[in-house]
Amino acid sequence: MLWKKVFFVAGFGLATVQGFSQVPEDALRASWNKISGTARNQAIGGAGASLGGDISSMFINPAGIGMYKTNEFVLSPGFNFYSNDAQFRGTNTTATNSGFMLGTSGAVFGMPDRYRPNKSAAFAIGVNRTADFRNKVSYQGANNFSSFSEGYAAEIASSGLSLDDALNSSSISFPGRMALYTYLVDTLTVPGGGTEVVGTPMRYAMLHDEGFELNQRNDIETTGGITEIALAYGGNSNNKFYWGFTFGLPIYNYKRSSTLTETDASGKTDNYFNTARLEENYHAKGVGLNLKMGMIYKPVNSVRLGLAMHTPTLYGIRETYDATMYTDLENYNAPTSVNVTSFNDGYLPEYRYDLVSPWRFMLSGSYMLNAVADTRQQRGFITADLEYVTYGSNRFYNGDPNSGNAANDYFTAVNNTIKAIYKGALNARVGGELKFNTLMARAGFAYYGNPYRDKALDAERLFISGGIGYRNRGFFVDLSYVHRISSDSDFPYRLSDKANTYATINQTGGTVMTTFGFKF
């Protein structure tokens, strides 16, 4: 199975080199996004790379900003609500979450050329929530196949260090050292056999019970998102060719709290294990920089063709890590709890790293209904985008020059894993609008492809959208609803010597968005 082969980073543990915690999912989270934009743009499925005339263009194809000849102010408040149905080892669990958000908002300043009416330019400043990390996932099930402690035992056993040395070595992950401290991982003597088993999870070494079974549960809550502030400039030549570029400054903020719990399902009181719990809290924040470029061409008034390219975003990120491990080993050892600060001179560990997101390429076409110069007489449009995203090109780099070669080796291992498990994927967006004088009706659909190479991991996103709009005398208001159906996978832990167990997450829910705006 591909996951067993490529997750050799598990041999490092989830956070091996001085506790580094970056894993492939961190990269995907920042690049596998949902539909965003104004209510109008969301109502048509997020398609807009050849349409123009909406402030969302600055985050899709900035050439669309070049169609502006007047000034405009836009505000887009919204509300998300989702339900996550998780299946883990035959057990289903549901978790819900909701919250307010901000869609594309800002101002566009048209600059017509008074001497050349077929030429113009426009400048825009805007903000957009390009990714929303707010989510709750919970799953649980019975497992007689593996334990999260096995990864830490394998890490320590392969280090060649004695248990005392491993406990104080920065080459061992913080969770690995906490497992040692609480005796979850230990050098044990098997009862009746006298065999010393080094670096083996205690419950295996003490029991060797074929009927071994754990009740496992993982509760995860994430908050934050990526809020991008952008400046765009677009130009118009003869009302046929439009071009533009956007400088983006995305602000990255991600918080994750998780509690992974294992309890003995056997009901036995003589196997030296009752429960183990790992509580982890991550907070990563940083700023990035990117460039978006594009063009739109109108061979005839009713047809628009668009091309756009988004460069990778280079993020500089600082992350803090907090963790507590608790174990109850029945009569083997008294219940013990330890915090990560015990291994870091009383401080929470902090790391710096760089993240490079994928390339994005877009091809788009639009057909305008009754494409006349007087926009009041136009009857709507049909538009479609095809986007290719190079998810396999996500990369992490060491951001701390004082961390040494071990950290560089860790990031190299993570990047090799990213190349092995992710691939490029196609996203398709289709939408349309019918205009009835001052009222408009809109509908759209979007499909975001599976970024995983392993076909067993079914991960895709479907969006079905619709909305209405009103425009009159320079004032406009739009309302949209986007229904989301998505699937993904979550790994509670990774092991390097056997297939990894994971939960399948099916998410349904939606986003309600309202956009208010006026021309000035």
C-alpha cells in the first residue's frame, strides 16, 4: 500500500527533530481551498477567470480589473456551517461547526483615458478569506491492529540510544520523550518468559495477547485561516484585450487542538495498561507573498477568453507547540502526566520554517447573452474555468539557520513524502447569470479534484451554488448560497512498519454570503 511505503517520515515520528511537527497535510491545508469571493462570484461556482467586472477578479484573474471605468466599494460578510461525518474502523461519529467570515471586500478605482475612450486602467485594493481553517472533527473505533505508541517505540529503538540518553536527547521527538517519561514506552520483561524486549510498546511486550484491542478516539478542533490583502492593477486596450497583475500578501493563522486517547478494551486488569492520552496544541502564524497575472481577450463582443497564472506563495511561518501526555498503566506504574515544557527548560518549543505553495494555471471562456455596450440591455452570461494545481510541488524549508543539519534532513524527508503522496489535480467551475432588468438570478457548480496519488484515498470537493442580485443607480446587493460536499482522510498517527489506519471524513454544509456595494 502506498501509504505504508511513503510515510517513512513516521520513522522520525510526527515531530522528531527537536520536536518539528510539519507533516504533508500542513502543506495541503494551505493550498487545497474552497470557493471564495463576493456573493456574485460564489453564486456562479467561483468561475471568473474570463468574466471580469467583479472585484473578485483580483484574486482569480486580475485582467478582469481592467474592465472597470468607474469607482466601486464592496463589502462581503458571510456565514459558514458544516457537519463532519467520520468513519473510523467501522464506527461513525458526527461533529458540527459554524462561524462568520469575510468574503472579497475592498475598492476599485477606474481610470478612463479621456483622450482615448477605448483605453483605460484600474487600480484595486482588497481583502479576501482565501482559506478558512475553522473545523471540528471527531472519530473513534476499536483497533486490534496498532497503537500510537508504536511510532515512539520504533523511533527510540532505532536511535541506538539508551533509555536515559533518549529521555534527554533533542534528537528524539517531544512526544517520544513524554512516552518514555510516563513509561508508555519502556524496556520490559515479559512475565513467565524472562525475555527483555527493548523499545517495544509496553502493552505488547507485557501481554503478547492475540485478543489485544484498544478503544481509540481522536478529537480535533482547528481555527484560523488565510486572509489575503492584495493590490491589483489592470489595463484595457481597445475594449478587446485586458491584462492585469495582483500582488498578494496572505496572512496565515492556524490553531489546532487535538486529543488522541487509547483505552484498554479487553477489560483485563493484569495487562499493565488502562489508558494513554496525548493532548497537542499548535499555533502557526506568518505572512506570505505571491503574484497573480492574467489576460482576457474578446475576439467578438459575445465571447471572452481568459488565461491566468498564480505563482507559488512563499510563507515565513513561526509555530509554537504545546503537548501533555497522560498514562494510566494500572499496577505497572502510578498514573503519570508530563508537559512538553519539562523537556525544553520550562518553555514551549518554537520553530521557524518556510512553506512554498503550488502553482495554479487557469483557462477560461465566457459567452455573453445580448452582448451590447449598454450593460442595462445585457441579458446575462455563461462562464467556465478549468484550473490545474501542482499540489505535489508544495515544499517546506528550514527557517532557522541555527537548527543544524538534522532539521534540514527532516524537511528533505517531508518534501520527499509530499512528492510521493500528492499529485497535480484539475478543478472545474461553471456558472451563469440571467438578468431581468435590475434583478439577476445565478447558479453554478464546481469540482475540485483529488490531490492524492493513492486512489484508495477518496478526497474531492463538490460545490453547488445559487443566488440573486439587485443593481440600480450605482447600488447593488447580492445574496448567494454555496452547498459543499467533500471527502478527505485523517491519520491519527503514522507508523513506518505497517499499513496506517485512517478515518474517512465526509463533510456537508454551506456558506451564505451577502455582498453590498456602490459606485462612486
